[in-house]
Amino acid sequence: MADFMSPERRSAHMAKIRSKDTKPEIMLRRVLHRDGLRYRLHDRQLPGKPDLVFAGRRKVIFVNGCFWHGHDCPVGSRLPKSNTQFWADKRLRNQERDARQRIQLREQGWNYLDVWECEVLANDDVIRRVKLFLG
């Protein structure tokens, strides 16, 4: 099945997708900040540029997009109908990169938590899980 968008329109659409300051990330940040937790954002010196960095605790949080990182939820398990091999390969590369970065973080003495976009948007006890992780 052909893409319902022209290549130009698809390109413009994809260019609008952000890698940081996403809606789920901002929602999580607001709740944590309101509860008195302070953090740094997107530390370039750490592998993967974690979304939230709690340096004093040596803990980081990644807020992953379900589609881009291949989550097993309905959004993450769905592939586009066109150019499917490209997208499958792209998501596999993202998952492999994520795994390498998590290993590097562990080697540097950091603990990490992956939070999925769908969890934040549905608020599936994600705040409780994050607070438990942070101690």
C-alpha cells in the first residue's frame, strides 16, 4: 500500500518530531519538579544523553517514544505500511544503540530507568515507579 502523504509532506511531518522536550517528557518533568525533585536535562557527557539526570544519585531516566524504540504496546508494535523494511531496520538500530548506551552507563556507575511514552500518557503508576527508582 502506498503512503497517503506525498514525499514532501511526509518529510515535513517527520521533521516536526522532536527528540527532546516531548509531551511525555514534559509531563513527567512537571510532576517530579512539583514533588521537589531536581534534575539536569539531556546531559551530553553521558551515553545516550539521558532525558533526566539525577547526578547526586547517579541515576538517569530515559523517556522513550514507543514507535521509535519498538515498545510492545499497540503504538510501538505497529509499522508503517510503506517502506516497512526501512522502519524495521531503523527501530532495530535504535534498540541496539540503546542497549550499548545502557551498558556504557552501567560501566560508568550510573543506574537508569526506561520510561515509555504510553506509560506516561496513560499514567500507569509510572510516577510511583520513578519515585521508587529514585529512592
